[in-house]
Amino acid sequence: MSKEKTVLCFGDSNTWGASPIGGVRYDRQTRWPGILQQELGDGYYVIEEGLPGRNTVWDDPVEGGKNGLKQLVPLIHSHMPLDLLIIMLGTNDFKNRFSVSPMDISWSIGRLVKAARDSGNPFFGEAPEVLVICPPPLVDLSQSPLGGIFVGAEEKSRQLPSVLKTFCEENSIRLFNAGDVVQTSPVDGVHWEAEEHQKLGVAVAKEVLDIL
């Protein structure tokens, strides 16, 4: 009997499934990890670990409790044995309160990958394979209720894919660019319409099958 493969999706509100209209959460069948589960089918177990506001490595002075680096290894251990970790973070790093560059975000994602690669434990299991997903760029925030939080974020978010691609190539990190398939909603400039979750779930399933 073959072993069920376990995939952990570690992200922010776009993994949690926030709608651009009021942040209402999509149901499991609509969220991209749920689509991923449907696409992979039997033999795979997809775990959602999406937290609205989660960033890569920063202690959030406003919201608190959003530092992904502090949360990652305990979550990996809690779900071991784990075959694949998918990391999609970076959007919240663009918040004005952090004042970080696309290169800073790339290095921060690199710290998450290193933590995951070092997470093997003789009691819990081996470290998982890792896939990084670069989030799609933000769009016009001028009329968004989130505009005051993401001052100057649009341009930085457009720069991230190329900067992160170079960083991942230099550090042998698997990367998928969500912006190749997903368009951020103009409603709030940050979150996605339901059909974009569908697109990402289908695309990521192909990546997962290539890895596992």
C-alpha cells in the first residue's frame, strides 16, 4: 500500500482565502489549497496554513503574531511526516510599516527555506521538499480600503518576481510565479476573485506532481 503524500501550504490571507469584498472567507472548495487537493486526488493530503497578515520574518508592531519565521518550524513538526512545503509569502512585507525592498523580501523568503530545510527531526521525520510561490503583483490601491497600509507597494510588488527569481536560481530553490496565472482583484488591490484561486490550484498541482 503506497504512502499518502502530505503537502503543507504556508501563506497569508490569499492562502486563507480572503475575498476582495470585505475579506469574507471563501469555502474550502473555492480556496486554492482546496482546488489543489481536488486536482491531486487520492493519495495526497493538502493542509492549509493560511494566516491573514502573515509576513516572512518581521515582528508586526501593529497586528502582532504575524512573523512567519517564528511559526514555520513548529508547524512543520506538527504535521510531520511531511513531503512538501509550499511557501507563498511576501505580500504583507510590502506594508509601509516594514519599509523593506524586494531584495529584503527575497532574502527573508530564503530564511524560511533554510529553516524548512533544517527542520528534520529524528522523532518527527525528515525535512520536506520546498516550493516557493511568488505572489502576484498588487494592483491599483488608490481607492482601496487597504491603500493606506500598502503605501508604495504596487511598484515593489511588480519588481519582486524578477528579484526573487534570481535569488532562487542562485540558491537552488524551486520557484513558481503565481503572477503567470493569477490576477489580483482591482476591488481591493490585494486579494483574488474565486476564479483566480481555481487557476492557481490547477497550476500548482502540476508543480506538485513534478516534485513528488
